[in-house]
Amino acid sequence: MKKNAIIIGAGLGGLAAAVRLAKSGFFVTVLEKNETVGGKVNLIEGGGYRFDTGASLLTMRHVLEELFDFAGRRVEDYLEIVPLEPICRYKWSDGTIFDASTDLPKTVGEIERLDSSDAANFQKYLADARRKYEVSAKTFLAHSLNDLPKLLRPKYLKDLLVISSTRTLDAHNGKYFRSPKLRQLFNRFATYNGSSPYAAPATFALIPFVEFGLGAWYARGGMYEIPKALAKLAREFGVRIETGCEVEKIIVENGKAVGVKLKTGAELKSDFVIANSDAVETYRNLLEEKNERLTNLEPSCSGFVLLLGAKKRFPTLAHHNIFFSDDYRAEFDALFKGLRPAENPTIYVCATSRTDATQAPAGHENLFVLVNAPYTSERTDWEKEARSYRDLIVKKLEDFGLSDLNQAIDFEQIITPSDFERKYRANRGSIYGVSSNGVFSAFLRPPNKARRIENLYFAGGATHPGGGIPLVLISGRLAADLILRNFE
């Protein structure tokens, strides 16, 4: 008799787990509270513009390909994935521009323009990043935290010392780069997990190899094509995906998850439950048994987003752009210590219209503007402050060379941390669930299998191994593998 599984949430982690379980012979039902699949990787359209509202970059492409391989399909039959060149354009207020490229001689040339002595150190830095990544791929990314005792065996300890560090990412980068601008550039990779480079461990120094060494990609038609493709793949294996279907409670009997109760009052029974919802919020709101350790973990930062449709082109923009603040440490102090929006924030702008003409009307640009923001607290009232913060960001972009941006806007939408908290049940509006601000933070994330409740599993950015498209897909694999191991 076939086993069945219910998955709460149709984010990438939940869809990845659904594909794997259905391919392995399970009946799978995915319940999504919103009207569309994808979770935070979603889409907003208006005025002829299309905006991806979540992840805007695909790295570790092989993780996505491996999922399709597992299903016996070719990713090329579902998605057109194109490389980005440059990966990202970085700008500083003094007019300095740096184009990061997977063509390493180009990147070395850019580094030499900033500080010639740092060029040789970049090669050493990248070699260290590659080693960290390769070790992480066979240990931390290959195993659930439920298998942590295995990883602590002597044969793995040497490897773990390579990727673990008592040094912060900022201190690590300071060993390699004399240029303050380069140090700031490589510090930015802590934000890929919603953390501060002045508190997150040097483990995150592996991310530059992921971009520079493995490549950076875009899904033609927009990044929302990825969850659409995964939903199509899941349905081909018989997965039932119900949108507009909110779960009120996970039913636990005798220490075992046996199904869910919907907001409508209906109860659905299952052999296994995967929460692709935020793991902390799941314990807080969907389970009677609370987990104080998890709910007290520091959330990652959130984001303040502007979706701007502009009736003009900005030739100085690349696909991905970073406009750096003048005081990076003050920015993160504001976010994590003051729990306030930074007065002089770093601004990220993704203009997919630079690569893909389908994303905006001819002669126009679609600008996804993201600023790191504190997780929600009583210190910031976004209803009152959103408009003035929007004005500050638009003015700063104009100062950086996006002339007459404010006048050119003919479509606009604001998304605040409070919106992330409400729409996605994100813990305090955090984008990545739990921050990595601490030496052992990676090992404190919620594991893929609940420790005290049988047959309850977790997938998504708020659980192991973390946020971002490839890691979320891996979380779906780990959850599915644990279920299959349990079942067998």
C-alpha cells in the first residue's frame, strides 16, 4: 500500500521534496496558503512590467539539474537558463565601478584597478573558497543536521575544521584584501543568508567560489519560471497542489504527526508531514508543542523592496547592481543592534529588462530594488515610515546616476518586512528564517526532521542548510531522503 505525505507550503523546498517523494511512489499533497506556488520566489505584474519578488540569481545550477535528473527529465525541456555577464556591477559613492565576472582574468583586471597587491591575494582567496565549498558539499550540504553525530566522527573532523571558523567573515576578508572596497565587496556575501559580515563566521567565504567558480544564471522569462517548472514536474508525477488552502494546525497524536487541520476545519490525514513553512513559525503557530530554543534564535534580516517600472532606460545598469553605503559597519549595527533601517543603506537593484525584453515595455526598465532591513519589532512602524524610506532610496539612486528616476516611475509597489511576515508567515518578517550571526549558528538551525515529533520534517530556507535557491532545493532533498529512509 502506498504511503502518503502532506507538504505545507509550495515553496521551492516543498516542491523539490514533492517531486522526489512522488517519483519514489508516494501520494503527495501540497497545501499552499497563497494563490500561487513559489513561496518567496514569486511574481508581481502590472503596467506591462514583470517583477520577480524573491531570489533573483541562480547559483549551483547542478543542484537544480540533479533534481530533474532524479525525476528522469531534462531541465532544458522546462527552463531556458542563461549565464550572466557581468555577474554583478558594484558602485561606490566616489564613482568607482567594479564588474564581477566568471571570466577570472576580467575580475583580476578589475581588482588591479582598485589595488594591484590584492590581485594575487584574490587567487589565494578563491582557492581557499573552493576548498571550503568542496568540503562543505560532501559534509554539511550532503547530510541533515539529524546526522550530525556522523559528521563529528574523526574522519570528518579535519574537513569540518576547514569550513568552520572562530573568525568572522570580515576578519577573514581582511587577511586577504588591503582595499577597503574589496573587503566590503566580499563582506556582502554574508547578506546571502541575511546576516552581518561582522558576526557571521568565515564559513561564508565559500560563496564567492560558488559565483566566480560555478557561475551565475538567470531563467529566461523571469526567476518565477523555476517554481512554475517544479510545479509542472510535480504534477506530472501525480502531486496534488492546492493553492488558497491554509493549514491551521499540524495534528500530532502520541508524539507522531498524523495529518493537518485546515482553516476551513477540515482534517487531512497522512503518514508524513513536511513543513515547508518557516520552521520557527511552524513551532510557534502550527504545533501545540513549543520549541523555546528555536523560537528564541535571532531571525535573519528582512528586506525593504521597491518594485519600480520606469518609462526610460538606464544604460549604466547591469542585470544585477549594488550601490554600496559609505559605512558598512554602521549599516549592520543599525540592522541587528538598533533594529532600525539604516540611514545610509546599501541598495541592490535587479533590472532583468537588461537581459530579457519580456520583462518591461520597449524602452522601459523594471527595477527590483532591495535594501536590507531589520526584522520586525516595535522599534519600526513600517506603515508610518515606508514612504519616507522609499523617498530616501530613490534619491540615493538618483545621486548614483539614475537621473530623473522619480519622474520616470509609472508603476510602483512597496513591500516591507511586515508584508513578508504576513504573507509568508516569515519569522519576524525575516527572509532567511534564522541569522548566521555566530560561530556555531549553522548547527543551530532547525534540522530537517523534528527531534521530538515523529514523521514531521522541514524544508525551506528557515531550516538546514539555509536560504537561497540551491540550499532550499537541497533541504527538500534531505527531507525526502529522511522520509524514504524512515519508510524503508
